Amino acid sequence: MYSGTTFRIKSGRVMGVHQRIDRVAKRQLRPFIPSSLKFPTLYQILHYEGLNGPDGIKRKSPAKDEPWHYINPEDPNDTALLDMIDEHISNMGKALRSKNVERAAFEAAWMAHAITDGLTPAHHYPLESKLEELRCGEGIETRTTTKEKILLPGKTRRHQLENNWEFWGAKGVMTTHFNFELGVATTISTAKLTTMAHAFNGDDIIQLEKYGFRDLYLNILSEIHSMGMYDEFQKKGWTRHLAKETKQDLIPLIIKAVVMGWYAAILAEREGFA
């Protein structure tokens, strides 16, 4: 999801989707934070977005320690992103327990970023396999420079041009991805995200304690995937229907998932004292 440019720390404060989601999520979580717990402030969490966030890593060191926030909602064996989120929850719980607010803020921001990307319809596209196809069988780990991330190879000059057009051209793989996320960012840039459906509440805490974060996240993932938003966008472009779904369901569900992730870390902190 769009988080602004990665050239400066405060990038994305106005239009960044990740930053807006974090703001509303923190507001929804606030009434449920135990008074005795030293939880990171919104300012501390947002410090690890933009330049200091996962998207910043992509610019600083391509393919090196670069988070891969894609998931196939139809493949139960695709658990890499789920494992990553679980690790953030565990690490944040430990940081809260040891009163390491700076580390807790980092884990909160990167966890929220992973949760958000994983629920973004554009991130359900099988990009890794498509990239491997367009890169003549080379895996994503071979893209170790900015040039290699931008310019795709080919067996011949013509083949290289065809590959790059399929990826970067009009209605290309990455062009479509960017345009979908830009549509989301533009749609919510002027929308009020204060009161909405799907807001986190006490019932969600009961569900978290009973089933754990992963099962609830998978339920939300399935609900979003069933909406078919990315398929619609690929066929029709950005529509009023997509804008309505984004404001009424997609973003509220993502915000709820972020709050659940942060609260799962609070539960993990409590378990450390059990």
C-alpha cells in the first residue's frame, strides 16, 4: 500500500495510506490499552514508516533483508507473511514487557505495514512467480541493485523490451499494482475515517483470546479477497464501486486487523507475566 516517497522520514504524512491507517488504528486501540502499560505513541510508531519503514529498505538495499508482503489467499501453505506478522507480535510483546518503547514502536509500525499489505488486493497477485517468468527464471533474490529491480532482462533485445512492457507498460503488472494503490490513496485522502463499520471492540478481544490473531486475520483476508476488487480494477479501472468498497469495507477491515495485531502484542506481553 502507498506510504509516500521514501526520501525523507516525514514522507506520506498527508496522503500515505499506511500512516492514515496507523493513526486511526491507534485511536481505536487507545481505550483498550492498560493504564499500567507503556505503549508507543503515534509519533513513535510513524517514525518507522516512510524512509524508516519496509518501503525504505527497498530503496536502500534492494533484495537484502527486504520484506516480501505478498500472500495467496487461496493457498493455505503460503504462510511466509503470516509467520512474519506472528514474529512482529511476539517481538512487540517482549519489547512491551521489558519497557523498550523504541523497539515496541518499530515492531508496531512494521507489523502494521505487513498486515496492511497482506490485506491489500494488489498484494494477492502472484508477483513472485510472474517476476521469475519475466526475469528468465531468475528469482527475486537476484535483484540486488536498483537497476536490476527496474530493468528486466531478456534473451534478446526484443524479448527484453517485451518483458519490460509487460511489467511497466500501460496495464502492465507493476503499473496496474501502482495504479490500484494510488486509487485507494486518492479515495481516502479526503475521507473521514473516524466512525466506521468494523471498528475494534470488546468482542474482538474475546475472539483474540479464544482463537489467536492468525485465524482472525485469515478470516478478514478471505472476506476481502471474496470482494474481487483487484479483478474488477484490472477489467474496468478505478470505479465508483471500488471507491465505495474501499471506504466502507476495505480500509475499515484493514484498520481493524492492525488494531487486533497490536492488541495481540499486548496479550503476548501479559502472558510473559503469567
